[in-house]
Amino acid sequence: MTALEIPLVGLADVQAARALLDGVARTTPLEGSRALSEQVGGPVWLKCENLQRTGSFKIRGAYVRIARLTDAERARGVVAASAGNHAQGVALAAALLGTSATVFMPAAAPLPKVAATKAYGAAVRLEGATLDDSLQAAAEFAASTGAVLIHPFDHADVIAGQGTVGLELLEQCPDVRTVVVGTGGGGLVSGIAAAVKALRPDVEVVAAQASGAAAFPASLAAGRPTQLASMATIADGIAVGCPGDVTFQHVRDLVDRVVTVDDDALSRALLLSLERAKLVVEPAGAAGLAAVMEDPTAFAPPVVIVLSGGNIDPLLLSKVIRHGLIAAGRFLSLRVRIPDRPGELARLLGVLAASSVNVLDVEHQRTGRTLHLDEVEVELQLETRGGEHSDRVVTALTDASYAVSPG
């Protein structure tokens, strides 16, 4: 082991963390997914950490980390940085263990996550545009006040706490062959891999990252944690620009592969979770689900997908549902030119009715540089039954001699 190497979390560490969490963290259910099982060709199970206390797995690592502080350290209070889930985990853990908590969150953090963090008893400070900015602010606060920084992922105690998810899923699905875990900084996948590989080295552990914030592929290629130049994803919970030293080594040594999924895939996964599994999951929590949906044959069943969190802003939820419907071909936005004379709109709507499409919105545009004096452009928002139905609707409009363009 070189001077830069850090000892990996072992099975005994995860088991000790589980003893600490007895009566604190819930053993979350494992739910089957018929829809995904049909695609994969074998059983697919969802590990529902979205149903954990505070709505995500984060209470596990936060509690273990704070519980292992000395009395003197807890007397100084703790500080954390988070986009929302770690914030709530730290806030609740601190309250349970009798210490004060200050949490730095990005300025654009979802309001429900901010409110929930405050409700658990933490003082919240909004600072920075990204989680990395908030982490810097939290580190400066720790240095100036003596508060103990509870890192969201890069600490052995945090990793050991998250690893208890791995112990549970092995007990719930003893014949599992593949475990897929949404990944940002890598704390959850590191802990799960530490537990799973110790007990079942034959099981493949896959990390799923948002393609707009995927720091691990470049870091693994470089052989060290590497900072992303920029990030853009709807999955704020896993938008981490650089792995930590500790998590990097766990992922490098224990995780079999890293895959990425784009925002369209995340939206479709969230939609499937709502419609078929009846589970509310945030985009970050659906990353593993999205990975399996995108390439079902790449995961040997039985597959366990960890749904890591369900804390989603209702406003974002409505946008993501709409985005998911568009990505799934079930929401169609079109512009159609029609003659500007009586009866033409009724004729257009008749063609749509014959196509069995649901018209959600119609808007006339009577002026435009490319419109002729005797033309009107109609903007249509349509609900269809999927991609094939959308194609049939466009074909029907074209066959009826309408000029059609995307909305």
C-alpha cells in the first residue's frame, strides 16, 4: 500500500455500523418490478431507500459518523454541505444524538429539502451555486468554529453506514447476481460494494451516474480523482464534480463498472417508477433504474436496483413527468399551418380525433415572418399512446396535406 492509499472499509466495519443503526434506520423493503423483469429476462428487484427515514439512505452514514464522535466533538456541533438528502440525514442524526447541526446548501436547493432540513432542527445556510461550493463553505465554517465536518461521502464511517444497504439486500435477495447503484460522490456504492464483495465476490456491482455530472469515468481513466469542468443534470442529488480520495479507491477496487444515463433516461425512469411501481423517486434516486431501462440485456438477473431517494420538489416532479412523457413519445408538440378561413380548425381537429389523440392545448398564431396573409399557424400539445402512435398522428396530418413541424 502506497502512502496515498487508504484502507478500504471491510465487512466488520459495515456490520458494526449496522449494530449502531439498530432502531434508527429502517430495513427498507425490496419490491419486484414485473415491467423490468420482462425486459431483463429475469427477476428485477427495487431496494426502496426512498422509503427510508428522511426519504433517502443518507441517515445511515450520517448517524454512524456522528455517533462515533467524542463527547467533546459533539459539544462543538457538526456542519455539513448537501443538495438536500445528506442535509436531512445529518439534521435528524444530530437531533437524535443531541448535538447542533449547521448545513450549507446550494442557493438553488429545492425548497422542500430546505424546509425539511430546518424541520429536523438544523440551521440552514444557502451558499454557492453547486454542492462543491457549499462544501467549501462548510469546510471554512468548520475551520473557524471548531464544528466537525460531516462529509456527505468521503469518510470511512459514512461509507460503512451506507454499506448496511448492501447487507440488507443480500439477505432479501440471496441469489442476486447484479446490484445497480445511483452514484454521485460514491459513498453509497462504495459501502454497498464493500459489503457485497466481502460476502458475494461473484456479484457484479454497477455504479450509474448522470452523464451530465459523471466524474468517475474520467477519474478512473486518470487514476486519481479528477474535477469536472462543468455539470448539468436534473439529478441534483448526484451532481458531484469530483470523487473523494476514499470513495475513489473503493470504486476503483470494488466496483465492476460505471455506466452513465442522460436526463431523458432519468425522466423515463422516474415516470416508470410512478406508473408501474407506484413509488415516488427523485431523479438521482432513479439513476440505477434508468441504466437498466436503457440497456436491459447488460445486467444479469436477478438484479437489485437501489432507489436511493425520494425527496423531489413537486414543481420539478411536474416538469420531469412532462419531460418523461415527451422522452417516451407520449407527449407530442407540433406546429401546423392551416388556411385562415372558417371551418379549417374544425377540419384539423377532425383529423386528430380520427387518430384517437388527446388534444391538450391549441393556440393560434396569426402573425409571423414566414406566414402568408391567408395562413394561420396552430400550435398543438397532444397526448399520445407512445412513439408509434405519435408517428401515425404525424403521418395522418401529412396525408391530409398539412405542413407539420415540431413544436
